[in-house]
Amino acid sequence: MTTSGKLESAFFVTITGLTIPIMILNLLGGVISGIWLAILGEWSEIFRGILFFFISGFAISFALMPSLLFAAPAAMAIERGKRIIGVLFGSISVFYTVGLMTMWCLWVLWLFTGSATESSLVPLLIWSYGVALGPWMWLASKDQQGGGNEFSMMTTFFAQVAYMLAMIMFFLGATLGIINITFGAIMAIGALIQISIAFVMARQEQQLYQSHESAFDGVEELNSPPEREGEKTTYCGECGKQLDANSKFCAHCGFKVQI
């Protein structure tokens, strides 16, 4: 197996290994942590989490509006073949979204764990995961259903990985600065991967369009007749130049046309 093949296999193994705990958290995390907090009597945290889940979706949608100011010019530039300009505007849009998601997730993490006790720390960490990422997963699913931003699921996936790692680091006693740097680094890597994929896709689409256009031009040339239908082209018997229609003498050498 080649080096690129080994790297590709390792990448898919890593993604698969990370997907399994994320799926468990998404499906069971909210129910288990909610019951756990209810047993501990942390009803205020439960109600606050439910309130956040319903309100934050609309707040995040409003906060994401500035990214559209860069996403639209990026799409137009790529369609016109200006890939560098398109990638530039697209990168600003991606980094804005990633930055907003990073700040939101870290804020929710510290908000729900700031008053945690030894007994409530684990359920609050799991509960905060759903509160922080639930609205983003909901928005990403809406994007996919509406045929919108195809990279929204990828952004959410990297946020899930970063948040899961932040939970583990917080539980192990890592400092605030280390957790922030780690979270931001993972999100930045995800953003760079998205930009690279978008650039490659735009380049391939442009090359495909150009190949189709050249093929169409070739077919058009083959199908276009040298003269209009029903009209015969004649040539001078003396100099070989093409004769004008119904001409009696050659315009080039004056030779009389033999009818």
C-alpha cells in the first residue's frame, strides 16, 4: 500500500472511531444527563438547558447573517472563474462561522460547569454538550434538507469532536487556556479542510465545464456544412480559387467558367 493510501485509511479509521462516541452522545447524552440531574435535584440547570435549546437556534441564525455577506460574492466569483477571489471571500465566511461556533460552545461549557459540584460535574458536562451543539445540529440538518451549505455538517462534526475532547480535558483538570487553545485548533483545522475541499471542487467543476465547452464547439464545427444546403460550391479550372455563385468569369484570374 502506498503512503497516500495508508494516510487515507488512517483518516477513515480515525473518523469512524470518533463517530461512534459522538453518535452515542447525540442519541443518549441528553436523556441520561437529564435524568441524572433530576435525581440530583438540579432542576434549574435542566430548565435553563431546555430554554437555551429553543431560543439559541434563532439567536444563532441571526448571528450568522454577516457570513452571508461573504458567501454570496464567493459563489459568484467561483462561477466566473475567479477562484482566488472566491476562495478568499469563502474563507472569511467559513472562519466567521467557525469563530462564532467556537465562542458559543466554550461559553456554554463554562456557563453550565461554573457552579458544578463534584457530584454534578459529569452530568452537567454531558448536558452542556446537547445545549451547545443541539442548535447547530438542527441548523445543519435544515441546510442539508434545503440543499444549502453542504459543509455545515462537517463544521458541526469538528465542533462535536472539539467539545467532546474539551469535556474530557475539563474533567481531568485542564486549565481554561489549554482547553480554549485546543478547541480553537481543532475548529481551525476543520475550517482549513473545508476551504481546501471547496477550492478543489471549484477547480474540478471549472475544468469539467471547459472540457464540455470545447467538446461542444468541436461537435458544432463537425456538424456545420461548408455551404448552405442546396447550394453547390465550384472552383476555377485554371487557378483553383473558389468561384462566386452564378459567376461566368473567375474573379482572380479572369478565366471563363465552363458550365
